[in-house]
Amino acid sequence: MLWSSGCAADLVAPSDTAPVGAVDAAQPPAAAAKADVAGALAVLATLPVKGRAPRTGYERARFGEAWTDDVDVEGGHNGCDTRNDILKRDLFAPVTKDGTAGCKVLSGTHFDEYTGETGSFTSGPDTSPLVQIDHLVPLSNAWQTGAQQLDESARTALANDPLNLQAVAGAVNQEKGDGDAATWLPPRKAYRCTYIGRQIEVKARYGLWVTQAEHDAMTRVLSDCDTSDSPAAPRSETVPTDHADTYFAHCADARAAGAAPLYAGRPGYRPEMDGDGDGVACESA
């Protein structure tokens, strides 16, 4: 993997693409993502460049049941639908409902990778939509760039693949719509390299193509990535490493709060706590 989504999943990918490997559910995307820019550009060069196919025939049901439990872990049926799996992965200190085997997420702190803003998540008819699960490669875009040629099981895997999913602020998700890299990028510049890298890997994994405009936009973003100090951040911005509303004086405090390990760009992380500078603090007792 060039970019890791940081979720636990062995998904069934189309037979002519590389199999999807298992990754750690405890690791959020920003921390796990180690941007291999040269590798991403190399993969991008292998993607066919074509015009968009007609949107004719597209509907959400073509990608299977929304947030199914059938493909989110090896063998499926871990008791949690994909939405809750992603909320557990992307929220800081998620609280789950009793009696749901740790599945139903009730609340947590949300650091929005797309905007850099930190807020709270509370499950409920009025509050749940404030944090939505984005498809990095929108399903409509996928349909028009090759997914209509896949069978339903492969499309269902694509729609539930954690690499292609990110918990984000509802407002920014609505703003994005079905925009591709040529028409929409995360407002937070520090996440753009990771975002584009994940899009490229998804496209490659499912045998999709890119339009010329997409290809050119992806190339521009990756060409501005700093591969020395902060691989996932462009030269113009560094990834935020502290949030005033979450502070741990010592790793023991983070562990006592059930928050360890702490990841760069997530609430509570401070470089002073990261002895080896790998973006993960308090990883061992």
C-alpha cells in the first residue's frame, strides 16, 4: 500500500486487481498514511486516461446495500456496519452503546482531516448528519470511470472499502458532492497529498481510470508534496500537532484516559511525547 486507510479490513477486490491487505483498526488514516509520492506518481502513470462515461444507469443501489456488514472485515459480519466501523476508526475516544458488542457509536471527538477543525460527534437524528462518511472517490465518479463494468460484489466492496472512506464534517461533504480531484480538494492543504494518494490507490485497486483533468490535478498536488520532513504534507503547510481542548502532560495520563497511542494531527498529540519522531506517541508502556 502507498497510503494506508488505517482500518481493519480484508475486502474482496475485483479478481484482476491486487488483493486488499489487512490493516490496523486502531490506527487513524492521518497517522498511518506515509506518503510515497514517487510510488503514487508511478501508480498514477499506470491508470488509463479516458473521458467520463455517461452517468446513465447510475444509482446508489448499484453499489450494494449502504453500509453493509458483509465486506467490512475478513469474512464479513463483524457485527458493525461500515459506517460505525469508520466512526470508531476516525473518532477520538469513541463511546459505544452497551449491548452492541462495541459497535454502535454514540459519541466521540472528531478531528476533520479535510478542514483541520475539531468538534464533537453525538449520535442522533439531528446530530449524526453533522459527521458524514465521505467516499474519497465518489461513487458517481467511480461509475463513470469504470465501475459500471464491475460486478455488484466488486462495486459493493468499493463502496465499503475503508481506504475509500473518511469521516468528515457534513457541511464539507455536501460541498464536495461528487467532485473529482480536478474540481474539489480538501480545504486543509496538509491533507491533500494523502487524499490524492488514497484516491489513486482506490482507482488502481478497482481498475478505474482517470480523466485528463483528474490526472493533471493529481500530478500537481503530488508534485508539491514535501517528502522529507512531513511526507503527507505539502510544502505550504505543516500538519497541526496540538489541540488546546485535549492535553496530556504525560503518556501515563493518555493511557489512563484510554487515548493512547496518540497520532500526529489528532487531539492530544505533542511532538515532545513522540520520542522516535514517527508520528505516533505513547505507543508502548
